[in-house]
Amino acid sequence: MIVAAALGVGAGGPDRDYPVKPVPFTAVHFTDSFWLPRIEVNRTVTIPFAFGKCEETKRIYNFERAAAALRGEKLADKTPPGFPFDDTDVYKVIEGAAYTLSVKPDPKLEAYLDALIAKVAAAQEPDGYLYTTRTIDPENPHKWAGKKRWELEEDGSHELYNLGHLYEAAVAHYQATGKRTLLDVALRTADLLDRTFGPGKQSIWPGHQITEMGLVKLYRVTGDARYLGLARFLLDARGADGSPHARAYNQSHEPVTAQDEAVGHAVRATYMYSGMADVAALTGEEAYVKALDRIWTNVVGQKLYVTGGIGATGNGEAFGLNYELPNMSAYNETCAAIGNDYWNHRMFLLHADARYLDVMERTLYNGLLSGVSLDGKSFFYPNPLESAGQHERSPWFGCACCPGNITRFLASVPGYVYGHQADHLYVNLFVASTAKVPMDDGRTVTLTQDTRYPWDGAVRITVAPDTPGRFALHVRVPGWARNEPVASDLYRFADASEEPVTLRVNGAAVPLDLEKGFARVERPWKKGDVVELGLPMPVRRVVAHPSVEADHGRVALQRGPLVYAAEWPDNPDGRVRDLLLPDDSPLTSGFRPELLSGVQVVKGKAIALARDEQGQVRRREQELVAIPYYAWANRGPGEMTVWIADRETSARPQPFPTLASRAKVTSSAEGRQDRAVHDQDEPRSSKDPSSGFFHWWPKKGTTEWIQYDFEKAAAVSVVEVYWVDDTGSGEVRAPASWRVLYQDGAEWKPVTPRTPYAVDLDRFNRVSFEPVTTAALRLEATLQPQWSAGIQEWKVE
Ligand SMILES: [Zn+2]
């Protein structure tokens, strides 16, 4: 049954809400050359591309099959979807597409959505249940789904997660088109949830959060308090209902109000924190706010990358320990960056404090934007801060959460620029644009920003209230312009900038009246008043807290909101990991319109370090060129680093080439990680993930190989192998046995060993054998029956 409540919560909105109200993206029109072209690529390239991928990968076919099953048709193909959450990719792209329709009508796209929504609606069971894998084949759904509805929700079924994304899409589509088609589908599912779960009914919490945020959106659009109540119930059940599935991975290890550290899966976490902020704003639940404040302090003080990325480890796509922020193995899922921005924006709306916007901006311009290529057609899932060439964007993923999330986030970026509260107007971000801000007293204030931000820190804001009057304009003065990269001691600038931030009103300098990170200008405003903010943008060196081991003796470069990366195409010999940047080396910057769609590059004199044949370190001065981090990996794979050594003890001199490092590597695993075995990065232990390792996972119990083809035949008599053991995070262990073969014509023959083939951990296993002259050497490993195996480094003499 469709909820009868009138749509719309009334002109004044709910009784209680965020103190600061965001100005919706439909009221803010970008005219700039940074975001506008990206939003347009998202609309014209990424969204059609992602719909195409949803069709090609049968995500839409899943809805069609579910509908056919409901009609009683016998399905020839009952194969479960690849993942039980494949439905969400469709919902996310619908949401992104709906946002674009809100600002740019497109009858063809709207018709495509109508047809797609009809397919979604047809897959809904009569009582409202919507979950294609179970409907396609209730007897044999995806193995994570469980035999009965909801029974594995707190584990891996993702039934509620799917619905959360449906709610976000449905509200976006309703608001964009006025059509209730998808909203009615969503409300039928929400009513099923309300009949099934809640006080006095069954208890449940989502194994993957977002349902809470989605239900709040349904509440906002319908005014039906049951949806808000259910969102709160889903939060309060977590960690409190004695569920056997409770664990830190999905933030159910303790009640949400008792949590004070960011743990577990980072996307789940940030969606939960966002849902808590929403519910707190609408109910006044202070215990939620207190928990969020504690968790935020933990993230920003211990778990945030300089790029704004979060979720340090691929092991559970999760937050690491405090200060555990490795660079090459940094996970930093694109979705986690998006979740971090959802959350920090809500923290700003709760507290009216710019420090949350500092985090939001850092993530937005760096670790979030890096998730999509400049052409809008390939994506990063993890966003590492260092690469030896093993990382590349991909057009799609088996688990395709990130591309769909990019489509919906980029389409809504204009909604993060402004906020208002009573007679206070907040300027959060700097983007050339025009906006109409509806103030609470009924006035409309038109704000026009002229700026080349993020390339230039001069921002001219023309203020035009429809009727003159007094209000306070709060213009954010970013932390980076106040010598504070983030509101914690996790990062600091190596030196204080002496160039002052300037503020002028109608040409006259006014003192900076800083309040919670905003310059407050309260006065009577009239049409045509001009505020000019001057944010100096020298290139700054950032250093990390000494507890961040990965950044010891290293600096990152930042200019304005942008964090920089040295990447292979811009630097001699394609190398950047061997560089040393002396602290006194001056850094300059300049705009290069032809490079990477136009970027400001940073330059300076660095020293390239390399070992000679005797192992001595040779120094060669050369020019360092760095590009904005978001723009890396658009020119093919190769070296990249954000943190550059500024101490010789932290530098990584280019090793002298060896027979192994010059060899071509192939393997029975055919992975891009092949190259890790001869990258000459000495592992610190078998567990060390810092420079990547080669592995045969998921193969177990089989006999596998990896091979070096030498440039020309060479005499060899020793190999050294450093085995991987990732106990605690994966299934890679030392192999049961191994041996070395050499190529003799068309044949592979075993070498005659003089020492045993050892499988010791945490050291090189050296084997000498009767010398052979050969063009290729093969290492053959027989894996333990229940484990896979891998190699950190393989040397040959
Ligand atoms: Zn993702």
C-alpha cells in the first residue's frame, strides 16, 4: 500500500533539523573551468557509459529475470547475480542521472529512466520486497543471501543496503521529474520494512549501512515519521541486540553512541556516521553528536591521508590502526572518499564550523577526484599515494560500487558550496558560479563568485539581496591558508607562510574577524556589494606526525587545496621514487593549459639517487615536476609518489640493474603484480605489503610458475626467494615445495641444487645450483592444499 501522507513536509520543513541548511545544487550554477567541464563529462560520458556497463554486465537483466519469475515464467537462466548488491549500481546511476536532469532537461535520458524504472518496479514482489537474486530463484539465491529473507542481512546479504540506494535514487528522481514511479516502489519497500522491523517487531541492522540515510530522505520527502523512526531503530539496534554477526568490520561491535574510534570497513562507517548525523539533526539526539565528535577527532587526528582518503588497508577495505597510513598499499576506496565528504558536510551542517569543510575540500579535490579519469571512462577503486607502476584505472569492476558513486557525487557538487542559517550565509567552497540563496526571512540573496580557484586564491563575491538589509556573510578561510592543513596535529606545514589572507568589502580592506574558520562580515548589504578574498597560494611542504612511519623523512607538496604528486611522464627516466628534495630547494609553480586538461604544475630542483655497480650512492641534480594528485594515472602506468624524501636516510636510491631486474616476467597468475618480484624493493618481512608483492591467489594446492626471460643467455648459479605470508589478512603462505627450472632449447629442465630449497619466512631463501647458461629461468612452486603462495622478491646471480 502506498503511504497516504501528503508529499512534502510543509514549507518550514521538519520541526527540528540541521542548524545550517545547505543550498541545493539546483540553486547553484557553476560557470568555472574546473568543475563545470567535469560535471559535463560526468553527464555526457560517465553516466551513459555506466548505464552501458550495467546493461553489458547483466545488472539490468537481473531485474528483467526477477520480473519474469514473478510473472510465473520458467527461467532458462537462474544464475545468481555476481554480487547480491549488483542492484545498487543501477540505483546509483539512476540517482546521478536524476541529478543531471534537475539542472539540464534531457528527454531522451528521462525516457530511458522511465523504461528502466518500469523494469525495477516489475521486479518488486507483491508485498514490496525487492532483491533480484532471491526473486530470480528463491530456492537458490546468491550464497550470501541466505535461505530466508533478512536472515543474513547482518552478515552479507545486503538486502537493506540495496534498499538504501533505492531510496536515494527514488528521492532524486522524484525531485528531478516530479514523477512518483520510483518513489512509489521505494515507499512500498519502506512500508514492508516498517511492518517487519522496529520496537515490538523484529530487530535488525544493515550489514552495510546507507539504509539509514535513505530512510531519512524518504522522511524528508513524505513527512512520514515512520521512516525517521525506522532509521533511528536501525542505528540503535546496532551493537545492542546481541546479534551473532556483531563485529567491528560493520561497526556493530558496540552501540553507536558508545563508539569513539573509526574502525572496520570505511564505506560502511562513513555511511553510518552520515546517517547518525541526519537522525541527530532531526531528533536532537545529543548522544549521536557526541559519538560523532569523538570519531571525527580520531579520524582527523590519526586516520586521514593527506589526500583526504580514508581506509588505509585492503584487509576488509578498512580503517587501519591509529597512524597506520602506508602509501603504496593505501586502500583509500573512492567510495570511502565520497562517504567522508557526505559525513563531513553533515558535520558542518551540525556545527557551522569550517574545519569539517577543510576535510571535505581536501578529500574532494584530491582523494575523491582521483577516482575518475579525465575522460570520465575509467576509475580507481583504491587510491594509493605511491606507485611503482602496478596501479591503473579500470573501466569497471566486478564489485562496481565506485563508478556509480562517482556519477551521483559529481552531479551534486554544486550543493556543497553554500549554506545558510537564519540571517547567516556561509560561503563554503570557491567556484566561479551564480547562486540564489533563499534566506529564512524570505529574502533571496544572489551570490556571484568570480575566481580561477583552485589555481588562484583571488575570489570576488558579488552580493545581491533582492531587498537590502543586514545579515552576516561567513566566508571560509581554509585551514591551509591559516597554516593548518587539518584541525589536528596529524599534518603540519614545514614552515609558516607569512603572506596574509586579505579581505576587502567594496574595495576597502577589513580585518579578518575569524569565527569557526569563517571570516564574518556582518553589515547592511545591498545589490552590487563586492567582497574580495585573497588567499595566498605559495607551494607548501607538508610533514606528517612522527608516528606515521611511512612518511618519516618525507614531505608532501600542497598548493591551495591541491596535494601534488610526482609522476613518471614529467620526470627524467620516468623515475620519481628515487628523488630527494632538499628542504632549501625553492619551489615554484606555473599553469600549463595543454597538460592534463590544464593544471598548475610545481617545480623545483631535486636530487636523483642511484646506486652504482659497487653499491655506492650517486647523486644527480635534476628538475622535479609535480602535478595535482587527482590528475595522475591518465598517461599509463608508472612511478608516482606523493611523499618525497627530504632526508637521505628515507630516500630510495635507484638500485643498480641486475639480471633479474632487467628480465621480462611472466607467470601462471598473469597479474599486473608480476613486476613486484624484481622491483628491487627489499621487503622488511614476509608480511610487508608496502611495495606490493606477487601472488598466485586464489589458486591453492596447485603447481604454479613464474618466469624470467633474460635479455640474452646468461650463466646463473644462485637464486634467492623471499616468500610472502599474509596471515591475518589473506590466504597466502609459503609453498609446500619449490624448484628452479632452466630453459634448454624448447625444454624446461630442473637445475641441480647444491643447497636445499627452503621455505623460511622473513628472509631470502638462497639456493645455489650447478651453473647453467640459459635464456630463461622458471621458479615452480607447489602450493599447500589449503593455501596460496606469493613472492616478495626473486633475485638471480
Ligand atoms: Zn567503491
